[in-house]
Amino acid sequence: MTEPTNDPGPLAEVGVEPVGQRWTLVLSRDLGHSPEKVWSAVSDPERLRRWAPFYPDRELASTGPVMIIDNHAEDGSRTPGLVTRCEHPVLLEHSWEVDVLRWELDPTPTGTRLTLRHTLDQRHMVSQVAAGWHLCLNVADDLLAGRPTEPILGEDAMRYGWKALEEKYAEVLGIYQDPRR
């Protein structure tokens, strides 16, 4: 496996939407891979383990309960989740702790437009979550292209431009930045 690149590339298209007392990050990115291939990357536990901050204890190919395993916790922390929608290969929605993730896959002439809607409790966290998913999707894109790349997890993200990404996403999203961070 190769090291991920230190250049995180351009920002993804992002927005933030209020949902009751919560907030939804809307992050869209074009990937040069078929919806079927991208579906496998977002639903298969072994593939998720190679690029995402979590992986499930089963394939996310059907609705129902699932255990979500923290991919960078040494103790392999598990939290209950629930797959609420599964429309292969275009829509997958599931919980991760109290967050809700909705993966929408739309075919394009060159591959797939992946739109992730990640609903969370705190608005100030949206830019941080965007930066994290940005780096994770870089690794996923490499893996889908046949370039095995180490996952970027936890504190390792700082070495790959997470802080600069977070600041840029905060600016685009209009998220207040606490100078003490």
C-alpha cells in the first residue's frame, strides 16, 4: 500500500442545511467509477474498513440493525446503528451513533456523482466533518482506481492537510471559527 498524497486536492461542493435542531452537511463529489463500484465502496464492510472512519459488522445491503465499528479506536469500539434505506445502487441511508449518513449515487457520463448527506447535532462541527470526509473520499477514490492507499484516520489526518481543508470548508460554509482551535 502506498501513502496517501499530501495534496488533498480541490474542495468538494458543499452546503449545510438545518434539519430541526440538527445540521446536515451536503458534500458532493464526482468519482470516475461506475455507480456499482462506488456502491460497493460505501456498503461493503471490508472496503469501508480500507477508507472510512468506521465499518459495519455486515454488508449494508439491506435495512435493519447493524453494529458500527470505529475504524481507528484501538479497542474496536462498537455502536448500534440502523440501515433505514437501501436502494441498490443509488441510495443508502444509515445511522452512525446519533448521526445519519445518506449516500446518493447518480450516474454521470464519466462515472458517479456521490452526494453524502451527513446529519449531526452541532453546526460548528460541519466543516470538520467535511474535511474528514474529503480525505476519506480521496483514499476511496484511489482504492477504486486500483491504487491501494493507507486509510487516513484520526490524528494522521493532520499530516494530509485536514486543518487547511477544515478552514476552507468553514469559510465556504459560513461556520464560525474559534481562534482557540
